[in-house]
Amino acid sequence: MTDNPQQTSLWNKLHIDVMLLFFVTLLLVYSALVVWSASGQDVGMMERKIAQIVMGLLVMLVMAQVPPRVYEAWAPYLYIF
């Protein structure tokens, strides 16, 4: 990577690890196929699973924007919760 801010990629700006996102996406696709197969090819079940996947990815994107120091400060309270 370079220290030049003009050459920073979108992935770095969003604090997303591309390799991790790739493997998480593979697992999510596999889980969606398993749900679809186990539900007897129920389209409604598949639509709900896809909606859950999208919501999870959006939450991941938002949480990636929070600095680690914030999580460090919240950690004791989250353990109690």
C-alpha cells in the first residue's frame, strides 16, 4: 500500500478487508443455498434469507466505520449485556 491519500482504494476508505469479505460472502451464498434446498425450494424463505444477508452486510459496513477505540471503551458494558 502507499501513503499517498489520493491513491487510497475505496476498500481502504471503507475499512473493509477484501479477502475476509470474499470468504464471508462465500459462506453466505452457501448458507442461502442450504436454506433454499432444505425449505423445499420455497421462494419466500429464500427472499427472507437474502434480506437477512443484506441487512447483515449493511451492519458490518456501518460497524467497520466505528473506530476500534470506541469498541474498546464499550467492551466492559457489552460483556455485561
